[in-house]
Amino acid sequence: MSSPRTAAKSDEDDGSGVCRSMFCPKRYPDFVAPEYRWFQTWDTIQQMTKLVNHHFGELAWFAFHGVGDPHASVSRAVLFTLSRQLFGHKVSVLGTTPTAGLWFAAYVKTFRTLGGTLEALATMTEIFAFQINSILLLWAAGMLGAMAEAMNSATRSCILQHFSKEKNNHDVTLKENNQDNAGSTIGVLGGLIVVASINRAGGFNDQTLTGCCIVCFCLCMVHVWTNLASSLVLKIPPGTFFLRHCKTRRYVIVTSGNSLAAAADTLADERVEIFKLPSDQIFGKALMSTNEVWFDQDGQAAADPCAAQLDEDGQSIVLRGEKYQLEACTSLRSSKSASTLFFPPGWPVTMPKGFDAFAAYDLIGGITSTPRKLLHVFIYWKYVAGVGDASKGPAYACLLGLFGTSIGLVSGLISGVPILAENYDHRWLIPSYILTMIAEASNMIAMVFPLKWYLLINALGIPLASLSNIIRKAVYAEVDRRWASHPSVELIHLNLCKRNRATILNLLTSILCVWYSLHLVNSSIHPSLQGIFAVYVMLLLFDFAANFQKSKIASELLQNQNSYDYELTEMDHEPYQPQRRLGEQHGPGLSFSMKKFGMTLFLVMGEAAVYAGLVTTLSGNTNQLEPCTERCLQFKLISDQSSIPGTGMFPFPVRNGLDHQQLKDTCQDFGGLNCELLTASCSASVCEERRVRRMVEDRLSGSKSKTSFVVSIGVYSVLNLMHDVGLQARCLGPNDAVMLQILATLCLAVMAASALMWASGAMELFFSPVPVDSCGCYFRMADVPSIVALVLPLNLVIRLQGNVKQAMYAAIIESSCLRTVVFALPYHFIRNSKIHSEESLSQGSLLGVEGLGRGTGSSEPMPRLFDRFTRRESVKHWAQWLPFLAVGIVILPLLLSSSFIIYRVVDLVLSWLEASLSKFVTIDRSCGTIALFGVYSMILMQTLLVGYFLSGLHTLYFVLSMQLGKWPADPQLLARLTEAKPELRWALRLARRATTR
């Protein structure tokens, strides 16, 4: 008997040899679904027409944006591009909800056909948008295309899972990619012929437009027909279904003996069971209820999955020798398989170790996609496509696109050759991202070079991008299969949840990019190439750092063969001992010490005096200001009572010595607002006088941000004083102590938010009116005070994250610790002292009340004067949501102030570099470039803030969720949490036992 390897080799050597191994999965047709051949045949034909249609749409797309039109604006083209993407992606969320996912999985053939139809309709809409010059139709085309992409992507996940009978997702994906590249290559040849003919005919005029419409309509019909044909040959069962007896027409229910019986007449009967066919647990498919109960071929509940006998049409199943129809189900009632918008069903219990970090890094990298696209399309429209350049035209731009596409397809086919593709595994992930970074950077640089160099550089860079793209497709196909290894999780869940996370969390990024594009339209000053390339490189490095971490997690997942084993195993077998609550322990009564009270009051008041004094000193001292003898940056988003109007968030240069008209013209050139309200500036000599400095309008002393800061620091100090004095006097129970700690942390968040708004106001310009000369002088805060003002909110944000973490630890352990004392590792005592005995585990915290030296020999109950006002569950609930509340308080002020803060920081850094390196390099300090840095800093700082807060706190959130009983104490999840937080091993053990008693 021949071995499987020998059989596979002989199977590859017969027939068409290399061609078969190139386009057919290994062991074809045994290792794929029976209809694989015909489906892929129709799908490949569809790829040919799809690509030609895409380029017809590009012709209209280029013409609409003004390629070849000398009166067109590059900024306007960028705005249309990004707004189209924004509307399209956000509307596509309607097709990626959990309910939509159930419908897609239940009716794969229907929604695949609908997706292909919407795709063709989007192409026709783009052409009509150009014909009638309607931006609304252009946006509608983007929405139709995005919705079609969402449907096609979701149904494709179901089809891939259906075709990969033997867990060969990696191989099936590679061969499908080769088939698509081959079909698209033929389509490119057709597109080249048509576009070259249009170019020779004199460009994209009314006559060619009519011909394009006719040809495009015919191709759309072919596209829809081939899409329908490929859908009809599918024999894919619905994702979730009811079982209905083919003869009696009665529905299956589960009896008390866990056996299946056809005893319900209608679906209105609540006993009718919902089933699914998860395919990753065993070879073939197994029948399982959506509540994760397996059933064998006799209709009896089984401990392990066993293969189900599906009919050839994929729409019926045989149980006990009788045939049952699979009737699609699009609602799961209260099933465990119910999915959420952002995470797969049963998360985090159903997901292997590393999924949370993988999804987080995927989001961090994805956040840079829209900002990078803005820079890319700006350079592309201006230097390559030729918006505003009468020497170019739509056909010319389309030919350049076809050149890049053809190189990508040919290099993709070469990269998919089996002798190369067999080696694509997790070891290639990091090199693939390096190749992608090189390819994107080279493409960006090539766009500003002459045409010959552009073609040459792209001819070298595009193959690198194609190779890296194929490597990631193949490797991540296997990674996704591992993520979806739990019976409740399917590939479609991963697909839809990933799209939702990226779309929703990138909403703010997209809006900011569209806002900046609108500013470019209204401004005649654009960022320099030097600034664009500097920001683009930083974004590439940021994206690579996130992808590097993703690759490490994916490699660990693929190397660990047991990472997706969901056998329920116990963490330990030690006997359960009830935990003794600190509030129920015994000890001496009230103990008030005036010395301790005085020391605590001194520490609390000292901290408040430092922060309040710093803000007050910088707010009212005019000696900290310097006149704008040289260039200063004027920006102001919110108007106040000062003489400087709200000119918007984007900066423009201001200096003393300019008259009203000069200031107004400069403001308008940079797209500022209320430019006519600017007051003329006096000469530099007048602004140096002391009397002028004494008349500077004091905006900061009476500002709302300063008042909010002072009030919040007062409340923060009072709460800290109550907390520490109450613990030391033994009159504060553990629940109230933790609640006071949570309230103090929220006050610290308000302090950080107020400090951000105050610091942004300090970075704005100050004005001193000079009535005698009918002018005024502009001032700014000097360099050193500016640095101090910028460090203050940064310090508070860092402290806030530490306070949030401490409060969550306190809620988990149910005991607080002194806030005026710095502990090196306040809640890591269990791991460091190696306390693992059951007696020591039941003691709870060794800090907090017990760590203050209180003895345990007395039989008197501990006083609980204030503990009656809070409940244990309420405290844990508040602590669970504390990170989100803290981020929610800080995020909006950070959004409003981050660009202003960055303007000053970047200007300071660039001025220092200019002073040091001006002999060697030219430093670009233009306001257009600084505005670009400011807008992109708003995006990156929001990302860093959310990542900084939630990265180290999600584990504590999981622990609190289990303590509150919101999540089951799953042994796999508990093992992961114990590995991440060894010091909380005792709390996790008690949480598990509390749910199993």
C-alpha cells in the first residue's frame, strides 16, 4: 500500500503536471468540496470582466476628478477621494452587523449573487456620476461598492470554510489566488487594448463616453451572469438551521433524554432546536446545537463530535436512516453562539491565547491606513495622474494603473509557483512586512520622479508588494483557521468583527482626514514634500511596529499545536476554603492619631499646592511671555473674550509690525476663519516696552479650564484625605475605601482633561492692545515655561493610568491601600512572597487595612461606619468600567488640544534643529507642514492614549467580569489570566470555585 505522501506525489505528476499543481489544491478533488471545479471556473471568468469593468470605472473616476483639466484642483480631488471612502465604509457597517452575518451565513448563494450585482451597479454609477457631474452619485457608487465588498468578503469566508474539507485553508487560498491572477491577467490585456484605443482616439470625450457605457453595460451583464452561475453550483449548507423531517414536515426538538425527535409542528414552538455544522474540529462536518451539544448519527447527545452524513446537495442530512431538510435560521434566540459587533461568539472564552493582543495591534496598524492614503493620493493626483495638468488625461492615468496592475499580476503568479509557495509559513511574516514597507516607500518616492524613473522603480517595487501580499494571504488563512477553531466560531465571525472594529474605530481618523482635506481646499498653502515624506515614513514605521507584534503572536499560535485545544481541564485540585472578607475580620476599634492625620494632611495639601501653584504662576505672570518679533503661530479653535478671534485650528504665521491687511491676507491664504477681525500689530520696538507687556490680556487666570483644574484638585485632595485618614483611623471599611479610590481617580481624570485644555490655551498667542497707536502687540509663552506647561498634562495622564490600575487591583482584592504612600509593587505581594497555601490565600490583602499594622488578636468586630453605603458588587462594577470612564473624560480634551500642543512642540524642535543643523540641511518650518504634523498628531495621540490605558488593564477587566459572574470561569481563560497576572492566582481560583459550587 502506498503512503499518503507517495499518493500525493503521483497525484501531482499525472494530468497536466505543473499546471495542475499551480491551480489545483493538493490531493484535488478529494481534499475540497465536489463543486470546487465549476465554482472556480465561473469565478475566474468573473475576475476577467471585473478587472476590465474596474478600469472603465477608473476612466470616469479620473475624468471626474479633473485629470487633464487645467482648472481642476488637487485638494478637491483628495477631498472627493477621502469623502467617498468615508461614506462607503461607514454605510457598509449595515452589512456587517451580527444579524447581517447570520443572514449571510444562512443564504450564502443569495448574498454572493447580490454582492456581485451591487459591484457591477457601482461601476455603472461611477460612469453616470461623471456624465452628469454629480458628487452625490459618486458617493453612492462608493457606498454600493463598499456594501458589495462587505457581502463578498463575508460570503467568501463561508465558501473558504466549506471548500477546505481537510483543514487546508492555506493551500486553498494560495491556489485561489493563482486562479484569480491568471484570470485577471487576461482581463488586463483586454483593458490595455480598450484604454490604448481611447487614448489614441483623443482622450475621454462624449463619443468615447457613450462607447464606454455600452461596453461597460455588456461587461456588467457578463459579470452578473458569471457571478450567478458560480453561486448556483454551490452546495453549501446554511450556517445555522432547523432540522425538518422530509416526510412528516415536523421540526426536531431535543427531549429530556438529550435525544432528537421530530415532534414540533411549527417554528413557533420554543423547543425547536437550532443546529450548525462546525467543520474544523474533525475531518468532515459534525452536527452540533448552537448551545454546543454534539449529536451522533442516531440523534443522541455525544461527548465527542462525529461526522454527519450530508446529502449531495448540502441541504439535507441523514439521522437514524431518515432524511431531514436543513431549513435556514437567521435568529439564535438566547444561544451561546450569539455574536457581538466587535468580537466573535463567546469571546474571550472561545478564542485562543493571543487573540486580544493580535486584534489590538491589528487596529493600531489599521488606524494609519487612512492618513497614509491621504498623503498617497495627494502625491498621486498631483504628480502621477495629472489633476490640473492639461498635458495628461484619464486614459494616460489609466494606462499607468494598468502597467502597475500587470506587473503585480505576473509577479503574483510567479510568487504562487508551488516550489516557492510550499515554503510560505510564519517565518516569512516579518520579512513580508519589511518588503511591504520597502515597496510602499519606493512607490511614494517614485511618484515625484520623471516618468521613466517612475516606471522603473515601480517595476522593481511592485513584485515585492505582490510577494509579501501572497505570503500574508496564505499564512493568515491558517491563522484565521486557528482563531476559528472553537465550534462556536466561524471564519465569517472573524471577518465581520474585524471589519467592524476597523470601521468604527477609524471613524474619527477618517473624519479628521476629510477635515484636513477640506482645509487644503480652502487654503492656498500646501505642506511641502519634505514634510509629507517625513510624516509618511513615521506612519510606515508605526504600522510596521504593530505588524511586527502581530507576526510574533501569529508565529506563536502556529507553532503551538495545542493552543486551540478546548478540552476542559482543571487548574488545580486543592480543596475549596471560603475566603474571609476583610470587612468581616476582627481587630481593635477606632484608632485616631493626630500625628498621622497631620502627616497625611501635609502630604495631600503639598501635592495640591504644587499643581495649583504651577498653573496659577504660569497663568498670571506676564514675565513668562515674549513678543512675536519673529514668526509666531496663530491658531484658535474656540473664541473667548480676548481681542484675538477664533481663526480655526490650522496655524498661520503672525509677527509684530504687520498691518491689518497683511494679517488678513495671510490668514485667508492659510484657510483661517474670522480673518477680518484681526487687529493690526504695532512695530517691534513698541512691543518691547514694559507698559505694553503689563497690558497683556490675561486669558488664562480666569479661564474655565483653570477653574475646573483648581476645583477638581480640591475635590481630589479631599477624597484622598478622607481615604487615608479613614483607613488609618480604622473607621473606613474596604468597600467604601475602594469606592473613594475610584472617585479620586475620576477626579484625577478631570484634572488631566482640564490641564490639557489649559495647556492648549497657553500655547495660543496673547494680545496687548495699544490704544494710542490703534494697534496691538502679539505675545507667546517663552520656551522654558512652554515646556513646563506641556509636561503638566503629560504627567497627569501617566499618573492617571497608574491610579486606574491601582483602583482595579483594589476592587479585585477588596482592600485599598494608602494613596499618600508610594508602594513599589502594591498588589504584587502574593507572587513575591510566594504565598500559595490555602490558609494564606484566604487572608486577602496584606496591604490596605491589614498592612497598616493592625493586629488580628482581638475578638472585637472591625468598625464599618461607612461601609453600609456601598455594596461589593457596585464597587467592582465601577472599577470594571473605570478605564473606559477615564479615557472617555480625557479623550475629547486631548482631541481638541493635541494639535495645538503639537504645533508648539514641533515648532520648538524644528527651531532647535534649524539653529544646530542649518549649515548642513534645510529645515522646513512652514505652517503648512506644521499643520500636517498637528492633524496627524491628533490621530496618533488618540491611538496611543487608548492603547496605553487599555493594553495593561484588559486582564484586570476580565478578572472583575468573572468575579461579578458576567463571564464563566472557563479553565482555559483562567489559565491565561493566571499566566498574565500570577499575583492574582488566588483571586482567580476563588472566582472559579464560586461559580462551580
